[in-house]
Amino acid sequence: MNNNKLGGKSVILRLEMNTNEVHFGQVASSIFEAGGDIVAIDVIQTSQNSTVRDITITVTDTVDIGIITEAVKSLNGVRLVNISDRTFLLHLGGKIETKLKAPIQNRDDLSRVYTPDVARVCLAIHEEQRKAFTLTIKRNTVAVISDGSAVLGLGNIGPYAAMPVMEGKSMLFKQLADVDSFPICLNTQDTEQIIATIKAIAPGFGGINLEDISSPRCFEIEERLREELDIPVFHDDQHGTAVVLYAALINALKIVNKPIHEIKVVVCGIGAAGVACSKILLSAGVTNLIGVDRHGALIAGTAYDNAMWQWYAENTNPNREEGSLRDVIQGADVFIGLSAGGLLRREDVMTMADNPIVFAMANPTPEIRPEEVEDIVGVMATGRSDYPNQINNVLCFPGIFRGALDCRASTINEEMKLAASEAIASAISDEERSRHYIIPSVFNQAVVKAIRDLVIKAAIRTGVARRIPREYR
């Protein structure tokens, strides 16, 4: 390992120590003095004169692991056997696997799961295609699909490098909502090929979760697939973010005591997430919403090359406010940042309305850090886990797909998204709610069930549910 900075990460040093020349206290001191924090010690092997131990060390983003290893190697009687990054160890061979629901133990089992008895099931589906939802994995399986063109904060790193993220998404689907999923990374960034490929594999899935596809291509891909498939298609970077953001805003507005139809909202960054967040806010009742991107405020009457910007300009900014972020943020009740770190200044926040709500969601560096405006904001949220009020789309997608699959929804519509937001917001009681607690933890087990319940009711109410679960009949 070459002097890598491992911010907030853990590494394991395997050390062979000659106990006649060095004692462990010396090793521990050298690690501590170099900036490492020992969190675990495992004895691997020991003899009369030597011992082999695995030392688990955590380091902050300011610590160079190379300094720690050099300090350890400089000690007489210590040999550094190897260094293991625990994150890389977790990824060895991938993070997920498939398992059988029923074992094949004899010839009779084989005949029922494969040939010849499986033919009867195949023919039943051939005669009535909807039986695929009950007789195959389609009932509970989602495809997690990316082309690797906009991965996390890493950009266009391609399908191979995107795979660990998609595997992680599949883990979350299973653990949080018991939804089975397959990570699929496509070796093409051609819009038509992506659409054709997803349509071709759709028979095996009950839903499609699009992930990390760059804007504006993601809009056409999702829109076309929603029109041409009869199963839910959900671009999580857009709609998952929007659902959780609106949930946070529901509770934030209760804190500052402002009605949603009276607030002025400024959205900075009109990409995939910015458009989806704006649409859900418009659906929820926001009437004065202004979008700002690199050219300034989007205004009706201006010709934009980006078709989505054109739609946005024509459906927002009712007072046709012009200028930069600094100009239009004056008097705003809410700032929503989906752009880049450091774009918002304390001076800008001071021009906002009383008790402003600031959602600075750029990662890893927010548009403004909470500590810069803690004393002047009503509520502050970011996309980071090391600050209060993390807006994280992990809160949305497991529950919304759980509900969609359970009622066999043909789509995930705006009403279902709004219902999901209301469910997330309701996970925090009136007694619990505060300016530092407007959004529940991703590990709150009540969230998925609450989302499922309201999403199914919204799907039934809007006529997109093809199955009514027994508890709703």
C-alpha cells in the first residue's frame, strides 16, 4: 500500500514481533504517535520468542497510513507482514450471492424444480402471462441497473468500476426491505442500446431501479422505459433524493412554522436530482420556486439547449427573477443545494427570510458547512452522515419498491412518491422533532413498513395497483 490517505477508514496491520526485542506497548505507542487509533488486537500465532498479531487501526482524513507503517517498521524486532484495508476485504469476491429457497436432495426434487415437472409451470405462464408474478422471482425481484456514467461523486468511471455500488444497493434492498435484486452494469452509454437492453431483460423482474446514469440522458431513458414497460421504473438519483428531501422539508416547515404554499424556494443545481426535487415540491404545493444553474436563474422566455431546463424555466420562477444565486436567494425561505461545495456564503444566508431552511446536499463538501451558519438558520441539513439531518435516499427506495411489488404496481407515480415522503416524515413524532432531528435514521425499522403502507394505499387510490393485498381489501 502506497501512502494512501484513508479518511475515516480502518486498516489491519499484521505484525510479527520478536518478543525478546520489542514489547507490544512500544508498537502501540508508535502507532498512536503517528496518528493511528487502535480499535482491535487479534493474536494470530504465538511461540516462545515471537508473536503474530493483527492490529486494527482507524485513521482520519488527515492521517497518512504510510507514516504509521514506517513508524512500525522502524522498530527493532518488528516485521510488517501485510496491510489489509477492511473495505477491500469486504469486497473480495463481491458482496452478494444467490441462495436456494429449497434444497435439491434427490431425483424427485430435481424433477420438480427442473425437468420434467417444471414444464407444467412454464405452460401455465405461457397461457396466462401474469402468473409470472406468482410463479417466478419476478414477484420480489428488482434489477439495479447502471451504465457507470455518473457514479456517486466519481463521475463517468464505467460499468466495471460501478459494480461495487450496485452490489451495495442490492444489499440494502435485501436487508432493509427483503427485496431481492441483481446488480447489472451495462457496457454501453448509448441511450437506445440501454433502453433496448433493459426492455429485453424486463420479463425476469418486478421493477427496474436505474442508478448513476448521467443527466440529461437519464431523463429520456427513464421516461421511455416508463412508457414502454408495465413494471415500475425508478431512477433513484432523481426520485429517491426528491422523496427524502420533501420528507425533511415537511418536518423543517413545522419547526419554523411556515406553510408550504407561502414559501419561496431556491434550488441550486438543475440536474437529475434538482429537477426531481423541484417537481415533487411543485406537486406538494410550492408556488414560488426558482432554479439556478451555472447560467444563473432559469427564466421563461429564454431559449435553452437543455430540453429539461426549457421545461423547468416554463414551469417555475413565476416572478421571473433574474441574476445569480446571490441575487435570487434574497428573501428565500428555503435553499436546496444539489450542486457543488462552497457555493453558498454566510452573507447569502443572511439575506434570506427569517428562520431560513438550508439543505446543502452537495457531497462530499456541502454548499455551505453547518458550522458557518448554525446561529442564523432555522433548520440545516446536508447529505453527509457526520452532521445532523442527513438527507439520504436509502430511506426511500427499499420501502417504495416493497410497496410497489406487494401491490404489483404498473408504475411509481407522483402520488406514491408524495406518500413515501409523508411516511418518512411521520417516523418522527411531534415530541421528537427538533431543528437537529427532522429525518429518521436509515436503520429505523419502522420506516420501510410505513412507506410500504402509504405507497400501497396511494397505488390503489390512483388505479395503478394490479393486486390488492389482503390487509387492504
